[in-house]
Amino acid sequence: MSARWGGALLVGLALAAPFGASLQLLFVAASIVWLATLRRQTSARWVLVVATAIRLPFLAADYYTDDLYRYVWEGRIQHAGYSPYAHAPDDPELAPLRGPDHDRINHPSYPTIYPPLSQALFWAATGAGLGERGLRAVILLLDVAVVGVLLGWLTSTHRPPGWAIMYAWCPLAAVSAGTGHVDTLMLLCLAGAGWAWEKGRARRAAELLAAAILAKTMAVLLLPWLLLRRPWLALLAAAIVAAGYLPYWGPGLFDTLFAFGAEFAFNGSLYRVASWVFPEAARALLAAVLVLWTTVVAFSQPRYAVACVLAFAGLLLCSPTVHFWYLTWFLVALPAVGPRRWTLPLLCWAATSVFASETYRAHYEDGAAFTERWALTVFEYALP
């Protein structure tokens, strides 16, 4: 299928999303079209036009992640002088600040898990009077900016702009931003860091990597890679991250992050296998595997994009919890890697992640418990 026709079909499928069509069926159809266009070449302009067009319909959609309610809440309490790291949404002290949608905030007994740069976005959005829909629109714009940065990265380093289709036209990436996940902010910083690094602007790359860590903590996996190549720049990045946390410094700053890693599990792969064999030691065992994997990647991969893809893919394979939008963490660097045999399973995983979406659909539409469907999880990981 040509990129021209594939892009047009993707836009048509996206336009059906806000009008009651089954999101899962649309996702499957769009994933098939996307995979069929991956090796086709086209212009940077067409890549950007289609990427923008398949994201715009989400502005009219009524569905979005319940994370957005937490984003808006955390922005609002910052304006009231409270730290989201010190106060959970159900803290009685904050009762006067609660709005009509307060009961829709997820995990209300936990303080925030989101780092300072994401908090700055929440603060700015609520300061501008934006609610959940407005903040989602900002996140969608950031995702279009991610596509723009990827195209700039590819064209400035003489790679085919069509490679950007791996992220730009990926249904999973569009749905992730269209439902309002703040991960897009980290992706923008990661893509910018890769572009800066390959253009010889190492300090700017380190600053953007620090920004990525301040947007979403798991970007710290790339710090060992930088440490081996530019030690002083890795120290600079670490100092920037520390400075970003200073305004919020206090007891329990990372408690929710550690609790998420220790208590939650959903849609994991290696974790499920390890938990059957070593029920008491699965998390510790996979944490050690991840440390070893990150070290191997840092030493063995000289290219930023390859290191980024491998580090995040390893993290997700070892993680107890893998929400579908987490796959964008490695998808964003795949265009700079280009079409390789070993990247195809990762691209297919982005398509088969639709199997995990049944849990979300049943929970949000039918009111069912958020329970993993084991058979669907097997299909998700086995088919790629």
C-alpha cells in the first residue's frame, strides 16, 4: 500500500472515532494499514499532515484517561499552595478544593507520581483556566510537536522522512495522546535529545535528557549511557534533575513511585512468568535483570536511538505493569533506528496492544472491575 493511500485511509478511520464507532475495531483496522505503510517512502509534509489529521478528531471525543482528572487536580492544589507530593487527593485538609469530578481521580489515597516538569505543565494549564479537555488539547499539540521534531531529526541527518511513520502514524501513539497521557512531554524531550546529540550539541542533549527525566522518571534509564560517553554532562543532567525537585523537597517525595513498582501489576510479560516460578522474589529478580540489561545497553550501543529503544523495551518486558501507552517510550526512537528485522516485533507489539484495551473498555464503559484478561495478554505478547 502506498503512503499516499495509507495516510488517507488512516485519516478516514480516525474521523470515525468520535462518532460511536468501536475504538477497538478502528484500532485493529488502523494498525493493519499502518503496518502496511511502514516501508513506503513519502514526503515530510505528508507525514506531518496525516499525523496531525489523525489526532485532531480526538478533540471532539468524549472519552479520555482518568489520569487527566488527577493532572487537573494536582495543578489546582499547587495554585492553592499545596504540594501534590505531600497531599493525596483524599486528604481531608484539601476537601474545600474538591470539585464535582473529584471521585473520578484514580488512586486517590496516593500522592502524585508525576515529576516536576509534568507538574509545571499541570500548573500552567490550570492557571490558564484549562480543564480536562483543554489539557488534553495541549497534550495533542505536544504530540504533533513530537512528530515535527522526529522529522527534523531524520531530515537533518539524511534519513528518509518516511521512517517517521513508525511513530507519527502509529494508532497507539495517536490514541495515547488523544486520550490525554502526559508521557508525550517526555517523548518530546527524548526526541529533541536524540536530534541534538547527533548534531554534535551534546550539552543541549544532556539538558533535554534531564527534562525528559523531569517529565517521566523512567527516562533515567538513559543516564548511564550518557555517563559512559560524557561523564560531566551526565552530572549536569543529574544536577538539573535535582534542582527540579528542590521546590517540592520533603518526606515521601518518591513514596508513590516505589509503591507503584512494589504493589501494582497489570499486563506484564516476564513478570507474570517470574511470579509463577518465584512468587516472593519476582520483582527483585526482574529489577536485577533490568539493571544488568541497562548496563549492557549502555556499554554496547554507541547510537542514542538504539540505546533508547532497547532500554525502554527491556524496562517494559521486565515491568509488572505495562499500560498500552507505555509502548510509546520505545516507539518514539524507532524512526531514527530505521527498519530493521529486530524492530519488527516491537512494531507488531504496538499493534497487538489492542488486546489489553479490552480491560480498559470493560472498566470505563461497562463499569467492570479493572481485571486483566489472561488469554488476551497471551495473544498480545505471543503474536509479535
